[in-house]
Amino acid sequence: MSLLSVQGLGISFGGLSAVRDVSFAVNAGEIVSVIGPNGAGKTTLFNMISGVYLPKAGQVRLDGETVTGLRPDLLARRGLSRTFQNLQIFQQMSVLDNVVVGFHLHERGPVLSDLLGLPGARRRSRASTQGARELLERVGLARAAEREAGALSYGALKRLEIARALAVRPRVLLLDEPAAGCNAVETEEIDRLIAEVADSGVAILLVEHDMKLVMRLSHTIVVLDHGEKIAEGDPATVSRDPQVIEAYLGASAEVIDAHG
Amino acid sequence: MSDLVPFSDLLQFLVSGVTVGAVYALVALGFTIIYNASDVVNFAQGEFVMLGGMISVAAVSAGLPLPLAALIAIVITAAIGVALNTLAIEPARGAPVVSLIIITIGASIFIRGVTQIVFGKGTHRLPPFSGDAPLHLFGAAILPQSLWVVAGAVAIFVGLWLFFTRTLTGRAVLATSNNRLAAQLVGINTGFVMTLSFALSAGIGALAGVLITPITPTSFEVGITLALKGFAAAMLGGMGNPKGALAGGLLLGLLEALTAGYLSSHYKDAVAFFVILVVLFAFPRGLYGSNPTERV
Amino acid sequence: MRLSSKQATLLVLAVLILVSPAFFPSNYYYRVGAMVFVNAIAVVGIAILTGYAGQISLGHAGFVGIGGYACALMPLHFGVPPLLAVVLGATLSGVIAWLVGRPILRLKGYYLAVASLGFGVLVAMVLANEGQVTGGPDGIKVPDPGARAWLTGLGLELSNAQFWYVFTGLFLLAGAWLALNLNDSATGRALRALHGSEVAARTVGVDVARAKLMAFVISAVYASVAGSLLALQNRLITPDVAGYMHSIELVTMAVLGGAGSVLGAILGAALLTLLPQVLTVLQDYEHVVLGLVMMAVMIFLPAGLLPSAQRFMRGRGE
């Protein structure tokens, strides 16, 4: 059974339909990318799956369990985690603490033991700090650990969000434009990181404008246009689909180039 | 005959409720104008009412005729409103809500402090505009000053409505409150709109102060309570909505008068806060709450 | 050995409490010091609510009032020992905060400010109006907890002012210790996270509503204990401690010093408590100065005095 499956998902804002009847599934260890022109509804789709928006129609299933419209924190408990297109960093906190927060579900205990600084709370705190340092190492931010997060570059913040999302130890990971604003070296690092995470058995749903990255990584590509799914398939099939080429118009050449 | 007595009581309560309510409505309107222009809730709003009363009292006791005294009070208070915007609100543009709350409360305490130094701690009253012989209606006594208050409030609301709908400047203010950036793009001087809003809001507050001071004596301390009540009224009617300010103000005035009359005069001042809590519990986004979706 | 910033903060605080009396010109200053500590306890609570979690309350003086009156009314009406009344008052405040916080913490910004303000004003009004139970607007006497007599019995002779200086100072140290523990724990990080971005906090599994409620309840307990200590020390409690102005003062103290840091909050409490003492000559100007300080700090040093100073020092150090 698919880890994440979406059936007939739809939402409208002020009577305007933003996403309509979208269905697809992601298996463990698989990378599925959602592509489409700007305004196609990719981020809106993400927001529905991750519980930020309440869908008007359709269902989201996590490992068979219906989780449609569940609060994001309850989804996190069930193993769904995400990053944001417009960064949602805890600006006033250190880089390290941003990731330590990601371990919240594994670290939390009775508030009283947190207040009293009991050994249990301190041990949990040490464990998540240790875990956070390892994750920072993994995304190449270990040296920035003690800096204030607000001071990092855009590309570094993107990786910081990935580290934070991984701290949740997700079974399903939603990445919204992880490579946006990153230089070639950083993009390559992210590319490698995503592949690694998928190899460890996590189901990954990806929105990304860097077509090279999408074509190289994805097992399946879902194409959205005007809120509707117009194509789905492996990278080779999708890049030859006439409807997809039309939707992208000028960008069509890029799609094919990237694959060729 | 016996059931006529309670009726005249009720009528009396309604009269005083409408009078006080008209003042609350004007304070709420002041909140609304500034909130719409700048998204700031000005906790110093009540001080404008206090200044209107105190300055006109001082001017009258200096021998000036009442209309001139009122005019001076309104102009000076409007200038103070503009100064508040220029010196304290504009420099903190974009600051978190907590900071803005502290700034306007700080302004309120400052204005109160200065007033106390300039005019002293005493309570003052203006002479009624047209005598104090009450008019009798079905057994209820109506002070002529109450009619002045209500007429003044009506005049302000009608005048503002005309200003916002019929004049170019008024429409510019409305446009700015809808979308500041878009207003700037079509060439509206939003800085001027802010200045104008603070001047209008302070001037209206001062006028309310002039109108009510013959009924309720004023002192340097009265502003806080008025601000809180006016805010309650604005929130009751829906923040940012002038018609809501009017409805909320009148409703609050009536509820207070009825509470004082039938339940307990001690808890008259609690009504506003009780109402706020009930409204907020029932409608957590306010009565006219906006789009709940957050852009992420 | 290198001290953690938590240990360093506590050490600085303990040294300040111990060393300050060496500079006191008279016994009266022990009283002023104890007032600083009492306010600081409440303000550390505000730091947790506003500085950590980013939620505003303009009604926390209501909890100060509940804590204070608990020490007057519980001994009077139920024969509860005053020190036990501190604990019961704090429990009561916590329960009330939980009940009130659940609905009002759904609100944001100005709406939360006004709802909490409404709560505080209602508490103050009940305390002033229910004279038969509470003693009314003039306040009510508070019994002596007898702790000083007990110390004297042990051979430790302290003046009344000295005793309260030490007693409230110990409470402040404990309060600071708890707040610093919290800051460095899962709960504290969750609070700071939701302050930064509620949606991101949710996606890492933080139950935002519950976390806010925790912060509200904890800060209410701080305020309540501060109120109890105030009542016990003064042997009298009046309804204005629950009033709107007191709530404003508490929030101002917190943001003045820097609500994000425990030491900053304590600094803010110290400055605003000492201000009227310094201005006794110019008593009429107290409000003018207070208002100016509030506006100036928020405009020029929005992070508060201590964090701004630290940033400045760090900037020069590099």
C-alpha cells in the first residue's frame, strides 16, 4: 500500500477553484514530483496535504489511514513533515535550536520536568541536540550551528528547513522548492540529500522548478495546470507529453533539454 | 397607573444610555479611522476626549465664548493627534503588535501626565450649551445637553459618511485602508492619509469631550476608561467598520444604562468587558472577521 | 570550568542580590529591593508568555490580585495558614488561567490584548465591589506568616525589611531558575518556535494551542506568587494591584528590559520599580517620564534594553 495517497483533492478560494480533483500516490522510498507553471496550484496542494488548508473535496491517506484536514501537528505525529516555499524559519533562534525543535515529538515530556530541569528532561534535551548536530552535519551547516538563523543565506536556510523536517523522522516528506535560490554546488548537495533520504525508505513529494533536478530524481512526475492534473508518469513519458509541452509553452524546450 | 412608573424608568435609562452610547460611538469611530489607516489600535484615543474637555474648560474659564473654546480644543487636540502619529507611530511602522500597544499606551500615560501638570488634578465641568432645564417626555427627564450630544454624534457620522463617499480625499483614505501599497501605486500620498486620519480621529475625540463635559465632569484621568469602552464598542460592532462603531457604541451605552438601572451600578463598568469577552468567545476573529487562511 | 549561560545568569543574579545591600544607605532600601524582587517575579512570568511565546496579556495583574487576596481571604475565612495560602492561591490562579486561557488564546494580537485586559478589569472590579468578602476598595489586612519569628527562634535576627528582602530574593532566584530551565527544554523551544512561526511549529508536531495555554498558566502562577508575596510583605492588599495600570506596568517592565531574556525582564522590573523612587522630588513628572520611556524604548530599542546592549557589545567585540 502507498504511504501517501491523495484522491480527488480540491479547494476553492472565494468561489475560484484553485485545485480540482487531483489524485496520486507515493510509495515508501519513492520520489514523486509535482510540476507545473506558476499558479498551477502546487503549493496549495501541499498546504492541503499537510493540513494547513482544509480541502473542500477529496481525501488524503497516510499509510491507509484517512487524515484529511487533520491539524499539521497531528500529521507530524503520524510521520508527515514538510518544508516551505516561502521560508518559515524561527528567525530569533539559533540554527541549532531550529533543528532541535524538529525533534519536539521525540523530546517532549511533562512540562513540570522541563521547568524543574529534571534529569529526564535534560537527557532528552541532550539527545535531540546531538541528533540536531548530526543533521546539520548532513546538510552542511554544522559550522553555522551557533549563529542566529536569521543571519543565514537563502540557500542555507533552505537546507536548514530540510534538516528541521528530517528531525521529525518522517515517513512522508513534502519538499516545496528545496533548491530555489541555491547555487550549483548547493543544488547538488540537496540533490544527493534527497536521494539519500528516499533510499532510507521515506516517501518524498517534491515541488521544484529546477527541471534537471526533477528529471534526475523523480520516479514519477505529476503535472498540474490551472489546478488540474494534466499528466502523470515517469520523467521520459511526461517530458514528451504534448499537453505538458503546451502548458509550459516557452518552457517546453527546457523540459525536453533537461531530459535529453 | 402603577405600571407607568417602570416605563418612565426604562425610558430614563434609555435616554441616558443613548447619550453615553453616542460618546462611546464617537470614541469607537476614532479608533476605527486610525485602525483603518494604519492597522494600529490607538490606546491613547480616550486622551483625545479628555483633552477636548480639559482644553475647552480652560478656554472658557479664560473668558472665551464656548464655540471658540470648543474650536480651539478641537484644533489643539487634532494637532496633538498628528504629533502622536509623526513622533511615535510612524517611526515604529512595521513593529510587532506588542510594541505598538506599549507605544500608544505610553503616549496615553504621557498625555495624561502632561495634562495633570498643566491643568492640575481637579475635576471640571463645562456649562450646558443651552441651559439645564430638563425636557419631560412620558415621565423621563431629558437634559438639553443630551440632545446636543446625540445631534453632534449624528452630525459627525453623516459628515464623515459624506466625506468618505463624496470627496476625492475621503476616497483616497478608504483606498489606503483597503490596500496601502496599491494606493501608493496609484499615486495616493499615504503619509498624508495617515496624518489626516490621526487629525480627524483626534478632532472627533475632542468634540466628543466638549459635548459630554457638561454632563460628566472631566479630569486628567478620564481618558483610560473612555478608551477601553470605546474599544469595546468598536470591537462589538466589528473592528474597522464605522457603522459598527455607531451600533457598538449605542449598544454598549444602552447595556450599561440598563445594567446600572436594573442590576447593579457597581458593575456598570464591567458590562463593556463582559460584552467583549462574550463577543470574542463566540466570534474569535471578531464579528467581521477576515479571511483565516495564512499564506505560507 | 566554563559556565553555561543559565548558570552564569543565576550567578549574576545571586551576586547582585547578595552584594546590593552593601550599597544601601538605609534600612528602607531593603524594602525597595523586595519590591523590585516581587515585581521581577511577575515579570519573569510575563517573559515566558510574551518573550518566549509571543503572546500578550494586559490582564496579568488580575492574577497578582488573586494571589494577593488568597493570602488575605483564605486565612480570614477558612483559617488557612498564610504560607499555604500562597500555594493554594497559585493553584487557583493556574486553574483560572487554564479556564480563561482556553478561549482567549485562540485570539491574536489586539484581540488577545483586549480580552485579557477585560479579564483583569473584571477581577479588579469584583475585588473592589464585593466588600463583604474582600474588604472593598480600601483593601484588607493580611496576617503575618510568622516565618520571621521562626527564624528569630533559630537565632537568626533580621529586621522586617531585611527578612522580606531575603525571602522575596530567594523566590526570585527560584523563579529565574525555573524560567531558565524551561527556556532550554522541549517546552521552551516549542514556545519560541510558535513565536517565530506558528505554522512551522505545527509542522514539527507542536500542539500550538496547548503550548500557549501552558505559557499562560505558568505565567499566571508567577503573577499569583508575586501577588501573595506583595500582600504578605505589606500586610495589606488593595484592589488596584489587580488593575489595568498594574497589568500595563508589568508588560512594560518585561519589554523594557527585554522580554526574551530572563535577566532583561528582571532589569526592566528593577528600572521601573526604582523610577518612582528616583523621581520622588519630581513626583508630578512620574507619568510623563514613564510614558516617554515606554515610547522611546519601543521606537529605538524594540528588543529591549538588555538584548540591545548585548548586541551592541558583541558588535564592538568583533
